[in-house]
Amino acid sequence: MKNKIIVIICLVLMLAGCGASNYIQDKNKQIVKYEATGQMLQKNILCLPEKDGELYKIYEKYGDQLDHKLKDLPSCENYKINSNESKGLWDLLFVKTLAYLLVKLGYAVNNMGISVILIGLAIRLLLLPFSIKSLKQSQNIKKAQPELEKIERKYRNRTDNEALMAKSQEMMLLYKKYKVNPMMGCLLSFIQLPVFFAFLQAIYRIPVIYEQSLLGFQLGTTPLVGLKSGNYLYLILLVLIAVSTYFSFRQTMNSSAGSSPEMEKQMKIMLYVMLFIIIYGSLNFPTALAFYWITTYVFIALQNIIMGILNKDKKGHKNKKILKGKVKE
């Protein structure tokens, strides 16, 4: 669990600094920001900002640093996946595809913020089968926990190769007995992380997102810039991020209830570390990403609640069958 915390911290730090070489820099080698929103301007934008707008003028000023000349870029309304050259499969299959979906849906519903939310929901629905399998794995591990602890006690003071091999074999047999795949939990994380990175990059590279608003929140403005300008409504976003993240993680922890006290303690530490990192990081991410984050974690929390209720109903149904059988006997 400690290793997982370290990995998560490293990933968040990498996320905060990812693509640093893709940002426009001034003569002092400082990243150029759009002061009105706090947005760090990227060299590899996919389409044009609104002409004659302040954002367009900044890109025009640093046009020599852009990957593509402004005159060669399509308007965001006319953007296509093949509108400009791709830098590898990651760029083509993930970032540009997500950007295309965000833009097309945004113009269809007449708001990029709603598009961000709908695409976020669509991603969660696509990942739902993996989430269900992961939750079932947690439940199976919970059932296997007493026997896992028994194996741990059995080999606690033995470090020879023979004992380690025997312990490994017994654990594998136990996993097989309870249909536990130790890699399933990691699989969901490995799927979610690339999607999140691609989503972030897509948002950063579509200027039109930074030119629209939703529910009074400017989509490109970071909560930190919003608060500095005296708009304390951005506190609502931070609270929603914290609450949705907390409850989604709590629901996941509850599905693993029955773990050893030490593991439960480590999971709580991980929860609060994650909360701190996410809230701190959210201060400098655009509001568009905040909407995506809140949508994702509200969905996860509701998903876990519903699956928990369904699981209880199944258990209750089984118990009724057992009681009926005993009565007949």
C-alpha cells in the first residue's frame, strides 16, 4: 500500500509537469500564461482560437513557437482528426480522437462544458464492465481474507526459499479457490490513467474550450485565478471535487471492508494523501477538467452504492432460500 501511495504521488507530479516542453515560453524561458484564466499556452494547439480575441493575439505574438502556423490550423468548428500532422499513435488514437469528440459534441449541444461532462460519463460507461469486475474482485478478496491471514501467520517467521515458494503456491491456490485475479485491480488503473492524461491534453489543446462558460464558471479559468480575482464561487468547485473524491474512495474502501486493521489504516492514510494532492492540484487545473473530475467521481460513488445495494439484495435472496430449505427439512 505504501508503494501505491508513492506511485500515485509520482503520477500526479508527472501530470502537473507533463508536456512542459510543449508550452510557449517568453524571452526569459518562462511559460506563457493567459492571465485572464491562468491557462498555460501550448505550442501544439489543434485548432484556432476566436479570431481578434485576446487569446488569438497572444498565439499570434508567439507564432514562431507553434507546431503549426496559425494560417494552417482549422477553426475549432471545422476540426477533424486528420486536420494536422500527428506525433505518434498516442497523439492520434487518444488525444486527437478525444479532442474531436469534445469539439463535435460541444457544437452539437452548443456548450463545451456540457460536452466535457457527457464525454466523461461516456468514458465511465465504457469502463463500467472493468469497474464491476474490480468490485467483484474486492468482494472475493474480502471473503478470502481470513484464510490469507492464516497463511501469513503460518509463514511469518520463515524467510527461506522453500517456505517462500510454499507460501506463494498456497496463496495462488487460495486465489483460484475464490476466483481472485491479483492483476484485475491494476488493470482498471492502467486503463483509467491514459484516458485521464489524454483528456487533459485534449482540453489544453482546444482553445475554444477556454472561450466558453458553464453555470457561470469560465471553462479555462483555474480555481486559483478565480479565487484571486475575488470570485469565491470557485470554492464550490473545490468542495465538490473533495466531496466526490472522498465518497468514491470511501465506497471503494467499504467494498474491501474486512481487511486486516493494518491494511485499513494504510487505506485511510492513502485516502487523505490522495485528497490533499487532488485538491492542491485542482487549484491549477482548468475548470473544464474540474467538471470532468466531479462527473467521474460522482459516477463512481453512485455506481458503488448501487452495486452494494444489488449485492445485499442477492445475499438476502440467498439467505431466504437457505431458510426455506431448513424449514422444509
